Amino acid sequence: MWRWLHPYAKPEATYRLVDKMLPWFAGLTVISLLVGMVWGLAFAPADYQQGDSYRIIYIHVPAAIFSMGAYFGMAICGAIALIWQIKTAEWALPAIAPVGAAMTAIALFTGAIWGKPMWGTWWVWDARLTSELILLFLYIGVMALYAAFDDARTGAKAASILAIVGVVNLPIIHYSVEWWNTLHQGATITKFERPSIANSMLWPLLISLLGFMLLTATLVLMRYKNQLLKHELNRPWAQAELAQASSTSAEEKR
Amino acid sequence: MTALQLWRSVLSKDLRLAARRRSDAINPLIFLLMVITLFPLGVGPGPDILARIAPGIIWVAALLATLLGVDRIFKDDYADGSLEQLCLLPQPLAFTVSAKMVSHWLLSGLPLVILSPLLALLLSLPGDAYAALSASLLLGTPALSALAAIGASLTLPLQRGSALVSLILLPLFIPILIFATSAVESAGMGMAVHGQLAILAAISVLTVTLAPLAVAAGVRMSVN
């Protein structure tokens, strides 16, 4: 595996890989999000109790899951950056953090919209809601710490350490509905048991999950590409890349 | 010099410095007392409302007082270069910096535990909850000091890091706040508090054992 991975410590090779992957991710994102959203929001049957308002799960659940997934990915990149001192891993942190923070904000916002008709309130200090809010604060902390240093490498190291420390929050979020048993409902889909949701509602949810996963990956890759260019701006390969991009866009204009 | 001797000398140096510059250690405590004083004036001195919000106020004030002491942990050693020397020594840095965490706790956590009956009295906390308040502070503040050391190590090279330290640390403090105040509230209602105190103790044991590794990594990053 190392033989396969080590070329990607070189920014240029990583850039080429990301460049090749990006169109695939973007295309699959559009397809799966379209299918998942249209199926879930328009064609899946309405819930016998909640009516149509349950449909927010097709956005809320995927956003919440990948708010945590993005954080975990960011912490892994931080660990790789700290342990093997690979700078291409360091640059993944500023690429992932805002995307993850946006996912967290979407999860909190859609949850509030659903909570108003169902629970009668926009916000309760429930364990899951609070821990998800802490996740948003952690993202903000990582971004602020990364931006606070003049030297990007020091900032990346500090942010990596903070990201790793913050991982303790992830199991708290995941198990909060079991440990505290407050207002937020328990998990609907689990790996080992039959999901407590009808198949006609489950399939669009799974496709939305895939769509949000690909969306997160696409946004991260786009940001990561920019990070690679930004940090390597004075290298010949980056200059060549930019010159080529500007010449093609000039041709398109003509 | 063995690692243990080094640990002791770092700790005794910190305590001696604090004894010679008492205001550094005492000011956060006075700040805490003042914050506590503001609440009866702000929300009204009625004992029932004070008693209900007392656990939260005392704990939030404790978190803020912990933040005030964060700068003290590494700043001076960083400025005069002795932190760099500690990094160069063969003794494990994670163990050495744990002495810094202990000195921070002795100077900011322990006084809080000792002061807590007075604070409880000022906010007319029910008599049953006094012991739970002291116990929650005794079990919770070590974790606060350990986390504070992480925050301090990460923001060392920054000129104006104090706002950033709060931003980083307060989210990490929240679980401790939740369990501690829940313990004090349960005690006030005459319920068992062992569960919450056990979780606080577990959080403290976990943070105190693992935080030195993060602090050492942070110090090395800052010194470079």
C-alpha cells in the first residue's frame, strides 16, 4: 500500500489524481442527489403519522451523518499530517472543515424546521442537538486555529491536534440518543438489524445518503484542488496548470 | 536527573513563581467571586431563583476562571526559552508537561474546590447540594486543567491568542459542565449523584492521562 500511496506526498501527483477524480464524483453526485431528492421528496409515500413533514429526513439524516463523517475524515488527515509529516494531508484540513461545518449547519437547520411542527419548538437542549452544536463549534475552532497562524504549516499542525482531540465528541453524538433517551429519536438504520422503516421510504433515503456522501467528497475535492494550487503557486507545475486553464477559458470566450 | 525529579522541579518552580507573584493566581479567583456577585444583582436576590440557577452559575464561572489562567501555563516558559530546553531533554516531554497541568490545577482548580461552600452560600444553594458541588468541582476541575493545557500549547506562538483559546476550549468543556451541574441539581432535589460523579471522574481520568500527549505535541509544534 505504501508503494501505491507515497507518490501522493508530492502535490503535483495529488493534483493530477484529484483532477481525474473530480468529474466522476461531480457527475455521480448530480445523478444520485437528483434521484434521491425527487424520489424522496415527491414519490415516496407520506408517513401515516407525520404526513409529508417526515420528508425532511432525506436531507437531515444524510447531512447529519456526513457532518460527522467529514469530521472523522478531517481528523484522520490531521493524524496522517502529524505522524508522517505529509504536507498534502495538512492541506486537507482547510479543505474539509468548511464543508463539514456547512453539513452540520444544514443538519441543525433542517432539524429545527422539522422540530417546529413535530415537537412544537425550534430548539430543545436535547443531548443529540447539543452534541451536534458542539460539533459545529469544533469545526469553527479548527478553522479559526488554522487561520490564526502566519505560518501555514504550524497552523495546520495546531489544527490537526485540535481535530484529533475533538474526535471524542463523535461517539457522544452517535450514542447520545441511547445514553440519554431524550427527545430526539433513536437510529432508524443500523447495520445489524432490520431497519425500522418501510422499504419504499428506505431506498430513497439510502440513495440520498449516497448523494450526500458524493456531494461532500466533491466539495472537498474542489476545495482541496484550490488548496494544492494555492500552496504550490510558485512551482512550475502550478504555473503551467494555471496558464493552461486561462488559455482554455480565453478560447471558450472567443 | 530522572523524569520524576524533573517533574518535581518543574512543579515546584511553578508553585514558587506563583507564591512570589500572588496576583496572577488570585486575580482569577477574585474575578470568579465578582461574577458570582453579579448574578444576585442581575436576576434579583430571591433565594428560590438563585438556588435553582446556582449550580450552573458556579460552574460557568469556574470555566471562565479556568480560561483566565490559561496564559499562565506556558507563556513565561515559552518567552524565556526554558520550554525549548524542556523539549530538548531526554526525559519524556509528555510527562514533564503534566507537571504544568498539575500546577495549573493546584492554582486554579483546588482554590475553587475550597471556595465552593462560600459560593454556594452566596447563591443560597440547598444544604444537601454543598457536598455534591465540592465533589463535582474536585472531580471535574482536573479535566478542565488538562484541556486548558492543550489549548495553551496550541496557541503559544500567537500574540493575541486568548479569544481563540476560549473558542477552542469552551466546546470541550461542555460535557463536563453538563454532568457537573446535573450532579449538583440532583443532590439539591435529594436524589443520588453517584452516577454523574462517576462519569465526571471517568472524564477526568481519561483527559488527565491522554491530554499530556496532545500537550507535548502542541508544545513541540509551538517551539519549532
